Amino acid sequence: MGAYFQNIKNGFKSAFEGMSISFATMFVRKETVQYPEVNISTNKTIAEKYKGTLMGMPANSRGILDVNLSLCTACQICQKACPIDCIVIDNVKCDKTKLEDEVGNPVLNRFTQKEALKTRTVTRFDINAAKCMYCGLCAMACPTTAIRHTNRFEMNTESQEALILKFVSEEEKARAEKKANDIEAEAAAKKAKAAKEEKVKEKGAEE
Ligand code: SF4
Ligand code: SF4
């Protein structure tokens, strides 16, 4: 009979000990989170309750690619450098412009040290992040540093389509194509005018 009550007592004691540990941990900062459902880099409320240190990725890590279109000359060198065809670039003519970086300095072509000139603009710049092996060959080949790795590595999604990074929107594409048509029309009009003037000159010379 004594053993029976002793077992009940032990049962209560161990339940109490277990619950006291669970109860105590409810009020201390957490060391683990349910990643990726809980992401402490985007969820501030959770981050405040987190006990560990966020290390992040090193600044020079080869993470998800990013493209600065204002520095891109549409030369397609990165597309050719990619060994597994992750990059697709389409382009059209644009007004000739010198490229400048964020602080207003001219962007130098890394290979020739000449100022980088833009004569074409991209109407499509897609990178298939699902296929990319993050080798860095495209970024190394780019003469203007327009394409570069970030230190981001998270792209969890259930859709393959969402892993195709599109850097040119449909509106930007339409605007660039319209501009290219205007440039072509202007050039054709100039050519026609010059030809007409030439004919008039020739006629004048004959008379
Ligand atoms: S990092 Fe490598 S695989 Fe990825 S797009 Fe650039 S060249 Fe291609
Ligand atoms: S190599 Fe650089 S400048 Fe040339 S198309 Fe690629 S991102 Fe643009």
C-alpha cells in the first residue's frame, strides 16, 4: 500500500519538475526558431525574443544575383560567360549615354579602362536562379560591375516560375521599344532627307 502511494507521489513530483522546466523556458529568450516558417531576419517580434546572435552571410559571399540596369550596357558578355545558360538578355537601340556610378564618377570598362558607353538598352534580363550554380563567372566577366552577387540566399518557394528573376518590367520593355522605334524612324527620316538633298544636288549639277 505504501509503494502505491509512493508511486503516486513520484508521478506528481516528476510531472511538477517537468512542467516547472517548461514553464521557466516560456519566459526566457529563445535559442532556436522554426526556420523557414519563422524568419528572424524579417520577423522583428520574434527577433526580439531570440537569444542567439545573427551571423548573416559574409559580404563577399556568392548569393542570389542582382543587376543594376543603370550600369548595364546590354553587351551580353555575362550571358555568354554563363556555362549553363541561366541568363537571357534581349536589347534594343537607345540614346548614346555615358555610364556613371552612384557617386557621379564615370564607369570605366574594366578591360580597357575607357568610359563605358551605353548604346543599347535591355528589354529583357532574366536569370534562372533555380538553375544558377552561383559560380560567379558572369559577375567576373561584366565590364561595368552591373551584375553582382548579393549575400542573400533565401528563395524558398513552391513555384519554379518564381525562381526566374526578371529585372525588366513589361512597362520598361514597352518604353524602351517605343524609344528604339522613334530612334529608327528618326534615322530613316534623316537618311531619306539626305538622299533627297543628294538627288537635288545631282540634278542641279546636270543642268
Ligand atoms: S553565377 Fe554562374 S551559373 Fe549563375 S548565372 Fe552567373 S555564370 Fe551562370
Ligand atoms: S556583362 Fe554586365 S553590362 Fe554586359 S549585359 Fe551583362 S550585366 Fe550588362
